[in-house]
Amino acid sequence: MTTADLIIVNAKIHTMDGLNPHADAIAVQGGRILAVGAEADVSNVANGTTKRMDAGGRVLLPGFQDTHIHLQDSGVEFHRGVDLAGSKNIGELQARVRKQAADTPNNVWVQGLCWDPGTFPVTELNRHLIDEAVSDRPVYLMASDGHNAVVNSMALRELNITAETPNPPNGEIVKGDDGEPNGMLYEDAIWWALGMLPKATKEDLLDGTKEACAHANKHGITGVLDAMSGERHMQVYTGLDNAGELNLRVAATSKVFPHDDLDDAMGRLNFLRETYRSEKVYMHSAKFFLDGVMENGTASMLEDYETGGNYPIMFDEDHLEKLLIAFDADRFQLHLHTIGDKAVRVALDGIEAARRANGPWPALHQLAHIQCIDDADIPRFAELGAVANFQPLWACPEGGTDIAVKMVGEKRARNIYAVKSVIETGAPYAISSDWFVSTLNPFAIMAVAITRQNIGEGPNSPAFYPEECIDVETVVRGYTTNAAAGAWRANTTGSLARGKYADLIILDRDIFHVSPSEIAETVVDFTMLNGEEVQRSGKFDR
């Protein structure tokens, strides 16, 4: 009889396996689950060499998987730049930037990320305000949405951006009434500028990625889909995997650009898929940005904004359809950034065209974000087998949502983050973070998904269309079985069953029976990947 390396007993196990939903013990052998069930039965696979862990009655779940996250880039940029999240006014933002400059005297550029466009409207932030913090070195600060950035005057000079500099495709160098650039960059202008900044060192890449993995493990995440990966990302992940230092499972999606020739794009992604592949690391999807964000008016809507104007889809639509059909035929998953309701419509139309051309297959193509959706498109996710990949942390009465409501009007606002409406059609779905855009902490995200209220404001605080709230079981499934399916690893992860990888977490509280406000404070006491401990809280001494 096969003997377990480890058994965990006295646990409230939610296996997320419909055939065996609850258990109180689990056995691990060789990185896989050997048995899960009643303690008396599981103990039969133990002997004198088997390690034993008492969970102390805590909840044990499959490891969570975040299927829309910018893991490596976020880790690297937080490693070498200043975190501006939570800055409440321009004085606080300036102080953080000033301190970063003082703390990194040997860096030519001062960099930071995660300033909030809801707190600092893009129409008001400019180079002069950043000059007040640092004027003698170039400064580059990315917004939390990843679709806006602000630079100071010296950065404009270093980048050779002048009044005559044309906008790059799908990007805007914002200019003032005097025709001079005011320091704000929108959409692809931020990536164009970022490409001219000093590249991260090899040490930055390795250290930042390992820090990001540890941060994810701390919050119970054992698998991700890195939502925009190129060859550099795959090299780093593969190198860490080969060295035995990668504490996450990484599926990756690589960007296809509007200007891409079909053969070039297909060749680039196939090279990544064929060159970098292991059990833990693989390229599995093609990423398409169909539009931008509400905060700067680059989300694409079926009808004009209430405030006037609109924004086109970032691709020629005929070219986009050809790309989607071709990548579907070559068995890539499609991963589509969709904020406005027109972007959602075009994405679903493209998936429908691909199914019509190539026949259906279990691709689980994903639409990420889905901030706005037209009523007619709500049932199409189920009809097409397309995954609605939501980030429900944003579905509360906060600054970004306030901006969106003003821009689309009350009638269309009803369908902002219509999470429950889509899920109730039977559509496949996933819950994710989009870190660095917001926290990767699944428990904060759960709390908002369940209440549609701002965290910390209490049960009587305003809720954003509370009829779209979902329950704990639904959101946990979005992080486990459904996420594993979307990342194409449901056969080996996502639930706790014999033969699957021993990727599991132990929590400090029972999230199925506490108040939503308590869920947000959940601590992951223990994280296991592939049968190995990768994280343990200081208070868990079992």
C-alpha cells in the first residue's frame, strides 16, 4: 500500500469536488493528493514515517488561482519603484515621490505606480505638480489602471516629447491649451514612453518576481494567469522553475497588437508556446486590448458617453476577426480586454465568428473586466462558452465607479459589473484581481463581491447595485475550480481529489460562516504547492 508523506487532520475541508464536497482529513504523497475524506479512513495510509499536521479545526481549501494578474511586471515595478496606492491628496503623492528620489540617489529615473485616477483625475494631474516633488531627475508614474501615466518636465525632455511629437497609434500625448505636452500619457503612449526608460536589471527581474510569488502565496494564491507576458517574462519564469525557485503555477498570455501582421503575430506566440513549456509554466493564450478605460474616456461604448464623445475599438474590426479566427484555429485561448459595452459586443462577435469558422472546442476564451455590458450580450457568454473574468473589487461606490456612472448615465450604469446577471445564465466565470491595478488579496475582493460595499464602511453603508451581489460559494468557485479550468489545468488543480496536485491553503477563519467584513480580514495560515510548504503565518505552529 502506498504510504502518505503527510496527513492533515482536524480540518474543515471544502474540496470543491462535487463527488466528495466535505472532509476532515487529507493525505499527501509525492506532491499529489493520496486520499481525502474522514480522518479514520485517511489515517490508514499513514505509517511511522508519515508527518502529521493538526489544522486545529480551520477551513482548508484548494489553493486559489488568479486568472488575470500582471504578476511579474507588478513584482518588478514594486521592487524598484514607489507604491503610490492610498495617496489621498497631491501633497501625500508628492511626498512619496520625493522620498523615493532620496532613497534611490543612484537611479537616473524616479519611478512609481498605482496612483488612483479616481483620486487624481487625469484632467487635473500634470507635469507641474510632479515637478514640485522632483524637478532635477526624470519621473515616470503609472496609474493604478495601467492606462494612464504622468511624467515631469525633465522626463519630457529625456523622452524628447515636444509640442510637435505625434501621438503613437492607440495612444495620446496630452497637450494643454498652449499646445505643449502637460505630462499626461494615455493608453499606448505610456508603453511607448516606458520602452525608452532604463530596463530592469537581471537581479531586479529575479528578485521582483520572487517577491511577487511570495506575496501571492501569502494570500493563498498557488496559480496565476499572467495577463501580458513576452519572452523576457517567460525566460524569468522558466529560469526560476528550472532552479526550483518558482512557487506558483504560471499560465501566460501574450499581447497581439493592432498593427500585427497575422503571420508575424502567430509566429511570435507559437515560438513562446513551443520554447517555454513545463508542467508549471506555459503560454496558452493570445491577449487583445479592444479598448481602454473609463477614467480617460478610452473605453468603447455602443452609444456615446453622457458627457459626449466616444472611443473606437483599438483594432480594425475586420483584421481583428481574422486574428481571432486564426488564433482559435491554432488552439490558443483568446484573452480579451473589454471595458465598454461595444468592446464586449465586438469580443463576443469575434468568438462567435471563430466558433463558426473552426467549430467549438473547450477553449474557454476569456473576456476580462466587462465593466459595461448591454442586456443583449448577457446571455451570450453561456451560449458561446466564453468565460466572464470579473474583478469585483471595483464593483462598489468608489472613485472609479463614480466616474463611470457619470460617463454612461444611470440607465447604462445598472449593467456596470453585472456579475450575478451573467453568472445566473450558466456562463463560465472566474474571479481575479488585475494586480497591480488593485490588491491581489482574494478576501478583500470576496468581501466586495458579496456586498458591493466599500470595505471598512460597515453593513449599512451604500451598496453599488446590490442585486448583483454573489455568495461566498460562488466567489470561491471563481477562484478555484473555474479558475483552474480557465487556465487549462482543471485536470490537476482547482479541487482536492485523489491524484490532483497538493495545492492547498488553510485559513484563520471560516469564511463560509463569518460576516463579509470579517472575510476581508482573513489571514492565510498555511499555503502548500505541489505538496511543499511555501508560506506559513507566524501564528500557525501546527
